Amino acid sequence: MRVFYTNKFWYALVLFIMLAAIAYFFHNNTLKNYPSAMHAWSQTDHFALVKGFVNNNLDILHPETYNLMPNLEAPTELETSITAVDFPLIEYVSAAIMMPFGLESPLTYRIINIVLSVLALVFLYLITWRLKIPALVGFLLTMILACSPIYIYYQSAILPTVPAFMFACGAVYFYLFYLEKNNFTFLLSAIVLITIASGIRKPFFIFFAAMFLHHIYLSIRKQKKLPTLIIWTLGIGALVVNQLYQAYLTSKYGSAFLGMLMPATSFDEFIELSQVIFTKWQFHIYNQGVNLLLFGVATWFFVRLFYHKLNKLQQNFLELLILFFAAGFLYFVVLQKQFVNHDYYFIDILYLPFALLLILFISHINLKEYWKENVFVLVLTIIFFWAIYDARNLHAERNKVYYASHIEKEKRNFSGSEMYLDSLGIEKDARMLCLNTSSTNSPLMLMERKGYTIHKNRRPYIEMALEWPHEHIVIQNQYLLSHTAAIYPEILNQIKRTHSNGKISLFKKENMSNQPLEQVLGLRNIETIISDKPDSSYCTTRDWFKTLSRDSSFYLTAPYSSKIEKEKLFPANIILPGNEIHSNKNFVEFIWKSNLYFNDRNKKTDLVFKIDWLDGTYSSSHYSMVNLVSEINQWRQVQILFAVPDLDKVKSVSTYFWNPEKNAFWIDDTELHLLENTFE
């Protein structure tokens, strides 16, 4: 039995090399990078699984991360880092490779993912071969499918989506081979591969179910006994055992991973969400060129059906695809809300059926005449260059790192924290309680210590977490006042600061009634930049208030407040030249305090802190007033810390409101202080 015939085997080999080259072109600069950009949270969770297997000596029965309480909604009594998760095959293999060599970066996982992504596309090419598509046409078609922006992005992502897709592609290939040759070995191969795909990524069970139902349908249609169906029980049994074990792990240890359905609550919401999803992602799956190709060959396919029927294999393939689409639509319905922000679900349910449908349509086109094949090859070549051009632009957009996002700030704040904690003599087994985080594992993984992360910044969670057993409380300096203390002000009298590196501070839980704010922060005031309090002598410093409208009819503290007019895009702008910021230290902080009064929380309004550097670049931090001012029609106090590292490299520091949606509001008792750190 020869699966690969010589000429097309070489096409497949060249295709593998070309696809690997495309992957290298898109990913060579990011292979070693810590997860960032889109879905960094999910990626860090899966990378934590990899490192968990390294830490537990490859115990695959007890997958673990760094989080001792991953699900805040369902805390467990047994606090361990073990977690329930879909069968973590790729994470385990990555750890098995990393462990002997002492590797730490995500490079291993990313390379495995890329290799599997290329193999998946090779399987798609082999499917074109089974359907008698000319070799060069199948080659170019596969190259086009490789240029899907979503597929390119997740090629190197630390997620099991693409590996599961590869196993599914292999399963479809061998199932088609079985339909053509009626060989038991091919069916067994298909069942094994689709079972693995379903085990490592649960959504792929829809393809398992579709293939199983199709096999039952064929057996009934042919009026044959069902002996080969027994083989499916092996796959079903494996998936049932896997699911039961996951349920056991969930009940005993909890799970850091999504495990619930999220359908629309009404038909109107279903339509509305569908429109949002289509508008947001329509050209991220395939570009306009591929969509036009699909429309063109679909038209050709249905016209030709009137006078040229499908052959037996094509008919069986079409039946299978109908089941694929039906199962995919059902999955879309029950998990629709996730599709709004989680585009990798399209690889789970949509990318494969549409790729196979395109292959089926082209297989029915008569390309036996030489000139027809050449014209079609020319069309595919044009679409390929169109697709890769669009993919390059979209990939740059999808890979863009938004430095003002909370998860990027978190990554920067905790970067180097492992060495810092080591320098303080903090044991590796010390339990760390991290408040106001943006992910479940990233802070702990960067500290290389286990513990808890409170990624839902709400009072009940903070109160609950403070009672959990821990050695150190860790809070990012810039969020202590604006987020943690704003939600739970009592914490300022319940914690004692022990250490800080300017980005994160360590605290001990201790009764510290009435301790000065400066003591909590580990800062001392060295200059008041502005203050509009009535007893202050800084009311007109740097002409700041000349840019604002005084309102003597409405205020928190007499005789007036300052009104931010809705017409102003960047009101309340303060610019401090770097050479006018006087400090003996090269790392300073500012504290911004104000009382704000909003009538409307639905309009975007940010307070921005910006540093212009001497080299011409800048960095900025945005703080959403909508999130910080919890109620409208009330005066609410806001306090924000803003760090300025490397003062000798600063050209200027500025702070201002960004008011893009023309919100009108009032501020009163505004202060800006320059602070100096007292940490070691």
C-alpha cells in the first residue's frame, strides 16, 4: 500500500518547506517572547501548564499551574495548583522537551505549534489529492488557505487550537481514504486522530460526532451490519474517561479554564451578536480574494451539478460537510458570546469546514483541459499574493502590543520580580497573594512562586482573599490607590509595607490603624505641583487653572469647582519639563488626587499620564474614569500613582484628560504631588 505517490509526494515536501518559510516570515521575531497582544491571558495560562509539568516531574495525571485558587467563583477547600483542563498533550510534550535542557522561554511550544500547523495544511493538500484536484492547483490552494490571518496568528500562539486542528485535518484525510478504499486501517487512523483532537480541544468533538453519525448513516444506507462502528466505541470511551477525570479534578481542585456555555439570551440578541461578530471578524478568517474565490467556485459548482453529478467520493464528502456545518452552527449558538472576543473559536468550528468546502467545489470543476488549468493556476496565484499581502497587514495589527493595557502593564511591572524576590531571601515556596491582577497566572509565573491572583477587582473577592493563607501580599504600585484602595479603602489600615522595587510592593497583613498614606506607599512628598484647595498657595502654579472653567455655583469645597467642558478633547493639561523635576533619585512618582462629578458614565473619559523621552519616543498610561468613578451624580474621590523611571532620560512629563466622546464633568480639590521613594 502506497499512500504517497512519487510526483505528489515531492509537491507535498516542497509545500511543507514553503509553508514553514511563510511561518518563519511571520513569527521569527516573536518566537521567544513572553505572551502578549491578543489573548495573552489564555496563553499565559497554557504556558503555566507547561511549566507546571516541568515542576511536577511530568505528572500528566495532575496538570498544574501556579494558581492555588484559579476559580474565584467556586473556591475549593483543598488549595493546590492542580487544575482541570482538556487533555494537555502539547503542553506535556513541550515540557518533556524543555525539562532536560533547562529551557524557560515559550520557544519550544511555539515551534511545536508551527510544525503542527504546517502538517495540518499538508493534510489539506493531501485531501485535494484524494479528490483528484491537479497537483499544482492543490498546491496553490493550500498556500492560499495558509494565509488566513487568524490561522497565521495562532500558528505560534501558546494555545492548543492549532494542534487540535492538525489532528482533525489528519482524521478527515484518513476518513476520506477509508471512504474511497474501504480499508479498516484508514478508519482506525481517522478515529484515533479525531479522538486526540477532541481530547486536547473540546470543541473538536463536533467533528468527531459528525464523522460518527456519517459512518452510521453510510452503514444504514448500505444495509450492512455495523461491525466497524465498534471501533468508534474506543474513541467514545476514551473521551468519556477523559471527561470524567476532568470532572473529578474540577470537583477536587477547581479549574482555571472555561467550562460553561454562553448562548444569546434571546433571538434579538442572537441577531445582534451575529452582526457584531461578522463585522469584527469577517476578513480575519479569509480575505476578500478568498471569499470571491469561494463565491466563484460555488457558483460554478452548482451550475455544473445540473449536468454533471458528483462522483461517489464527492457525494460522501458533501454529506460529511453538511454534518460539519450543522454541528458547527449548533456550537456557535451555544457559545455565541465567546465569539465576540475569542476569534480562535473560528479555527475550532469554521476554518476547517470552509476550507474543505472550497476543496470540494474546486474538485468538481473540469480542469482536464490544459488551458483551463493554466487560467485557474493564474487566478490562484493572484489570490495568493493578495491574501499574503492582506495577512501581513492584519498580522501586524493583531500583533500590536497596547502598552496602556492592564495586562501589558502587569507584564512590565512583574518583569524581573523573580530575581528581586530572590534577592530579598523570599523562599520559592512562599505563598503570594496578588491583588488587582489582569490574569490568573502571569504574575505568579513571573515571580516563579505559587499563590493567588485576584483578577476581579471587587470588594468581596479582596475580603475573601485576605483570609487565605499567604506569606506576602503583592500589589502593583500604580494600582494600589486607584483600584485596590478605591474599592476597599480599609486595606490601607490592614497591611504593612515591607519591600518595594518601584513597580510592585510587598505587604504583610497587619493591623495598622491610622497609618499615614505615605507610610503605606513607601513615599515621601518632595514637591506640590498643583493644588486648588482653598488654603493652598499653589492655586495658579504653572497656569494650570487658566485652561479650566471655574464654576462657583457647583462645588464640593467652596468657593468653586473646575468644569471640564465637553468641547475640549484634551483638557486640564499639565506639562512638566524633565529638568524642572527635582529629585536626588532617578525614580520618582506622582500622586494625582481629585474629586470628580459625572452625569454620564457611558462616555469614554481617560486620565492620561505621558512621558516624553529624550530619544523622541514616549510612553503613556490611561486610567478610565468610567471604571474609577463608580457612581454618577455624586462626588467621588480618585487617587492615582504614576511612576517615572529613569528621570535623567525624561524630556517632559504631562497629565491630561482625554475626552473623545465629549463628556462634561466637574473636578474639585485637585492635587498633584511629586513623591520620592523610600524603598531599598
